[in-house]
Amino acid sequence: MQENWTFNTRKISLHNLDSIKNGINELKSDLNILKNVAFLILDEGANVIYNELSHLAYPFNSLGIIRLEEHSNNSIPLHELIQQLQAHGITLLIIGSVNAYYTEYLESIAKTSLINSGLIIHQELITAYPMDASLIKNIKEGHLHMKQLGHQAHLTSAESMHQANELNIESIRLGQIRQNIDRAEPWCRATDHALFFTDSLRATDYPVKHGTNTGGFFYEEACKITQFIGASSHLSSFCFLGYDPLQDQDHRSAAVFAQLIWYAIEGIYNFREDKSIVKSKLTRYTVHASHTDLDIHFWKNPESGRWWLEVPGEPDHWISCTYDDYLESSYGEFSPRLLRAINKV
């Protein structure tokens, strides 16, 4: 099915910003293009993954695809590329290996100084990939808000969790997600940038996984999570890292990697809502929080089924949540995540 993926694809040079602008204008001149994604292919392994992606079904007929293949010291800085694509409503999907691009990506999104940005990270990121002083400074100053999705308690030290709490990094355990995958959706909904490590998958589902930890997300869970992230109306970039082509002779792991990306694209294409929330389109449900003597307003979109909590006294501050959050709150049991927002009032 490769011809379907290439039909709406434009290749754009990363030599300078003008070449990117010209390529975007060429793509948008096609009136059938409604939504756009750009692929940044960082290395040869990423080409293997992209090739696997091109063999999957293509139900995205009005999707415009930009392929950015040149990435070197002569290319424009990554943070400028992200900003330029964001200005045109284009989501950047980055594919590559772990070690070479992890630091550059984090530095690039930190430089955007997105106040409400969210970053999805895998369970051992804090200890395996230490954060440098500049990144910690951005977090402490409120320019970057990080979230940790799917950590495993038996692999996460007390020191790591203490550091996360000190930096106000929210975290949800793998076991909690496994009990109900929909719990992960609110964590992904307002994400500006996402980072997915394939080593967060189970070794049985991802044969070229590094390290000795065989546990992690099931393949189906990971696909649902990347779909949740893609559906975020705020998403500007999604970085997929961790593939080792030298260990994947039969390309089975590349095929898994490609399917994660496919579901992210499906989220972008089919499930995104408008970034601005229009109350007139929502249904309000009110719960009284006895510990603060405040009325808490929950809002539901009847079309998508998504829920939000309106922070009391801050009509423009909304917290993504679930129906279960509302139901538990009606019995006076607010989740720690919602309590943090309410108690700041």
C-alpha cells in the first residue's frame, strides 16, 4: 500500500526556513489537504520504520505528509523547526535512536518555553537519562511541565520519585493504567510535546528491547496511548526513540514501532477536538467539595465523551479528567491530581 502513503507526501529540504515555508505552501495548495504531519527521519533505522509504516493501511486521504530527511549541523535548529511547523498547524513526528537525540529534543522543546506543555516519558527516564541543569531550571521556572506515564514501582527508586515530586513531575504507574487504559487519556490530552521510548514496551512484544527489564506496556496498550497523545489538540511534536536496526534483522520490532506511529496519526486525524473549549457545547455537572466548601464544576463533551474539571475561581484553567474522576468526586473522593489543582485555590 506504499503508493497511498506517498501520494500526499512532499519532501522538503531542511537547509533553511525558506525551503520549509515553500514546501508547506506547496502542500497546502492542495485543497483536499485538511490536516498535516511532518516526519523528521533522523537515521537509517528511522528509514526502516518509515518503510514499515508505508505498508500499513492508509485511511487518511486528506492528510498531508511532509518528509524531512536532512538533519545535520548545517540544518536549522530543531526548536526553530518545531516552532515553524507549529505556526502552520503541522505536527512533527520525529523518529530515531535513543542516545543521539534525547538531549537535543529536550533542549529544543524547553527553548519553546511552553508554559502548559506536557512531556510523556517512560518509566526509567529520570534515572537512565539524568536531566541537566538547564532543563531542571526550565521546569522549576514553570516553562516546562513534565508528566511520567507508566513507571514501574519495583524499578523506580525512592530517590527518583523524590526528585520527580520536588520538580512537580506528575506520575502514573503502569499497574494503574493496566487496570483501566482510559485513565491515561487525561494525562495525554493537553500534551504539547511527547517522548516515547520503545524500551517501555514488554520484551515479548518488542524483541530488540534493551536492558534486563522484560516488563512494560503491552503492544496494544502502547498503541492506545500513542493514539491518545496524537488526539491532543495541543500536540506540536512527538518523538519516538529507541529502535536498533542492527538487532532487528527480520524487522519485527520495526513493524511494532511503525504501528505505534500509525495510531498516533490516527489520533491526529480522527480524534482531535478544537483547542479552545466552548462551554455552550458542553454539559455541566457540579460537585460540592466539603473540605474546601467549594462547588466544583465538571464538564462533559457529549460528542467525544471527554471530561474536564474547571478550577474554582479560574474559568480559563481546565484540568482534563474522566467520568470516573467525576463519579469518585461526587462521593467526596478526589484523585491526588485533581486535589492538587483544587487546593491551590
